[in-house]
Amino acid sequence: MMDILEKCEAVIRLGPEEEVDAYALKEMRKRVKAHMQRDYRYLSDVLFVINGKRYESLLDALLEIDAVKSIDVSFIKPDINENWDFNRPTKIIKAIEGGFGGVAFFNYDPKAIDKWAKAGELIEKKAMIRVFPVDVYVPRSIATMSKYVQEDPPRPIVPDLWTMEYAWKKMKGLGALPMVVRICVYTKEDRFSYDIDIIKGKLIRDFRAERMPVTRKKSRTPEEYFYFDRIYASEDMPSLTRNIFEAIFESEGMTASDISHFFRITPDMAKNNIRALLSRGLLESEGQPPNETYKVSIEVLKRKMK
């Protein structure tokens, strides 16, 4: 059986042969090793059934399957002693061609004393399902990279809210190695998101758990989430800036002091990330210095998408 680095090398070799040289292989190994050292907390294992066949690793499926017609994503061995306040306990996501499918999830109340009291109730909903890579490595050779000695190279992939089959085709065509993938599930009433560590085959706990009170989370409509998710997917931002953007969006507003406290960073780091989001037109502010409150409105999102 191949080890993880061998599988990752086999995946990037699915792309253009001329892009997979010694430099690209070295960069891939560096990225995978750095990923393996990330301090993610996990909530469950993830199992895939693709075109009717079971896979414990999505990498195995990428190497074997050319085109996807159906994907079932099952969440198994859940850790109910972990903090699920910003995650939706889920049994299975079923996706078919065209971006449609369904989701079966548990009735979990993060604001109750006994959060799992109604978890025996399984709720099934029809849903629209989209996916995009949050952390992905696309192989580029030293010949390609040497063209950009004095400037940053263009992004090899700009994610959007893709159907499962389109994402599959895109990944294989580029030889892209997905390390973290986000699945977004939209029902008529809600939107749920799932960050999956593809290398380890596990569901990642939301970064806000045990940092932010769940009472700070703002109720948003599926339409608002759809605009937000498209921007979240496509903007090229460091992970900390991206997380701050998401935290502000899912709140009634935050100050620089809030961000410094919740993310355990210095006030200067908080302000720098706020400035980065303001410069991209992703935030609006209320109040006067030094007590501004920063928000993400649906109007901001719609303007950004034009």
C-alpha cells in the first residue's frame, strides 16, 4: 500500500507531465509535511462512497475514477466529547450530478445545557451542494516559476462554488492536490459547511470553538451565505485573514479588540487584518476611532460579486 506522500505524488502526476519536475515534487512534499503538522482539532472520520464504491481516502478515488456521477460523504466515529458549537453534527451528505442531493443531520442545540438532548432525531433535507478547495497544491515546474522571478506568479486555480463533478474534473486536469476541502450544503432554511482534511480523512472542528461564544453567531439566510461562500472561496487570503472575515460575517459586528481577544493575537495584528479586509472592500465600519465596529452586510457582498 502506498504511503501518503506516494499517493500525493501520484495525484499531482495526473496533471500536465511538464509541470511535475523535481522542484514541483519537493514543493509538494514540503506542503504536505507542513499540513500534517497543523494543529487542527477533528470531530469525526470521513468516509466516501463514489459512483457506488467505498473509499476511505479521497486520494485513492482521485487516482481511480475519471468522472463522478454520485458522491456520498459519511461522517463516522463522531467525538461527542468535542465542541460542536459551530459545526452541524451530520450523518451523511449525498450529492449527484448537477449539484443537487440531500443531507441527513442531527438536532443539536449549541445554546442548550444538554446540547445533545435531541440528537437522536435525524433530520433529512433536500439540498444544493457545492464544494471548493480551501488548501490545495497545484504542481508548477521550475521552468514555469522562473518566469515570475520579479513578481508573484498568477494563481494556478481560482476556486468558486463548484458542483462535485466539476471540481473533480478540475482537480484531475491540473493534477491538483486538495488538502482541505469545504463542502457547502444549502437547504431552503439553512446552510451548513464542512471543512474536510483530505490527507487525514477527517472533519475539522471550526476554529471558533472554545474561542468565541456561540451566542455571538448571527443568523444568516442561505442566500447571504451563497454570496459569502463565493467570495470566501475565490479570494486569495492568508488563513488568519480568511477566518477573521468569516467570524465577522457570522456576527452582529466586531471591534479590533474583539478580534484580538477571540483570535489570541496582538492588537496590531488584528488591525492589520482588518485593514487587509477593508482594502478588499469586504468590510464596512460603524462608529469613530478607536471604537469602530466592523461588519459584513449583504450589500457589501453583492457589490463585491459584481
